[in-house]
Amino acid sequence: MSRGGATGVPLVDLDDFTRGGPDAQVDFIQSLGDAIKDLGFVRVTGHGIDGALTEPAYEAAAALFGQPEESKRRYFVDGGGGERGYTPFGGEHARDNPLPDLKEFWHVGRELPSGHPLRPVYPPNLWPEEVPAFRRAMLELYFALEDCSEVLLLALARYLGQRDDVFTAMTRHGNTILRALHYPALESGMVPKGAVRASAHEDINFITLLITATTSGLELLTRDGTWMAVNAQPGEIVVDAGDMLHRVTNGLIPATTHRVVNSDDTSEARYSLPFFVHPRPDSVLRVLDSCRGDGFGEPPPDITGYAFLRERLTELGLF
């Protein structure tokens, strides 16, 4: 059952789908799908990802970003599109906005066994020698969020009347990314006019899972053009729809614009850990048959996951 919170963002309980009876599962699918279609965001509880996973990840992220700048820059891959390792403060901007975002981040990607056909395709992860706990904390959280994402994508497939694996067949072994994000504390006069921690943008991928950040600031743009705060409660996961889901549903599920605004007191740092669910590079983003015809616009042409990602990263200034 969907329940709106103080922010107006619906809340669903994943337990209703994974452990509930048939009626509870049907209600969950409808509530999840309606929230994603109508608002682009939903808050999820009952996902099983608790403080034993999230607290070590946040502690490791804080230790990492507390390192000297010269140490962090050892892990910056020039020309790598920010796919793995460190991206310095001001290194990314939103599409159509030249002002840099007030953040630095580190990308953790999939690790595959020797001999896997995609192992030479994905860039290798970079692990900071200065923070040994970072690797284990991030990989454990990565695996747990991936398990959660697969259940959510299955439920969305059923909401759209598709076969259960229509999305997970593309995202399994995909180029999914866990991003450790640091919005540094900013002293008065340090903020360029008009710059915010993350300017208005849409995510590139299918869906994003975001465990509760350390401070507020996340806002979404509603369909009527107003900004709404997304202040999830501790322990909840915020899920939003990205450009790839928008594309394959021919706009039935729009990618929702969102941003992270500067808090009233920018002297407080902010950390977050978004999990961007991506397909395999060779997966073809093709509009679903059920999202064609009467009531829909002309479907966009087929494109591979790799080509779409590269196009968007170029727009963000990472290539």
C-alpha cells in the first residue's frame, strides 16, 4: 500500500511484494508503478539494507574524501569519463548548464571474474590505498543494492504488463555504478553565483536507488513545474526513474528532473551514495511494443546502452 509522507513522495513496503500474499503483491506493483509514472520518485522501506551495510560505507566515504587533494587525484583517470575512481570537485556539470556542481565523487563499478566476456569491456575499479576499508564497504553495499534493484525492476515489468525479465535481462552484469558523493562544506564567498550542489538534471540510467543521505537538500520537479523536497526518513531508499526507462517506455515513465540545493548552512558537508542501474553496453534500448501506437509519440530509434551512456557523459563534460 502506498503512503504519502511529509514530502508528498509515496512510500511503499518491499516486504509486501517479497513476502506478502497475492493481494499485497498486486497492491505493491500498482503503488510502485503509479508513483514512478506520476511523480518519478518513490520511497521504499522493507528492503533489508540496514545500518550494518550503510554505516561502514558512509564512514569509508568520509575517510576517503578527507584525504589530501593530491592523494585523491592519484585515482583520477584523465579522459576516462569518470567511469571509475575519483572525479575532483567541480568536475561535472548538468546538461545545458555550464556552472560546475559543488561536489566530488568516486565511482565503484562491477567486478567480474577472470574469463568473463565483459571483464575487458569495463574499466577496472580503483581502490584507495589510504582507506583500506573502502573496498569491502562499497562492494557489500553494491551487491545488496543490486539485489534490491532487480526486485524493483521485476515489479515495474509486471506493472507495464511485460515479461518479468524485460529489464533485468538487460541490466544483469550491466555497467551499474555505486557513486560515493561528497558535497564539501562551503565557507561564505566560496560559492560561485548561481552554483548549487547538484544542478537540475535527469539521471541517465534505468532507475537509481539512493539510501538516505546525511543531510537534506534533494528536490524533485513535479509535473506541474514546482519543486518538492525529498526528505526520506532514515532507513528508507529513494528510487527514481532515469532517461533509459523513459526511452524504452516512450515517455510513459518520464525521467524526473531533480537537484540538490545548498542548505541554509553550507558549512555542513553532505554525503550520499546513489546506485545507478545500467544495462550491459551491448544491450539495445528499444521501445517496448506496449508503448507504441495510439496514445504514444513516434518512438525514438534503437540505441545501445554504450552509445546512449557515452552521449550523455559527453553532455556532462566528462568526455
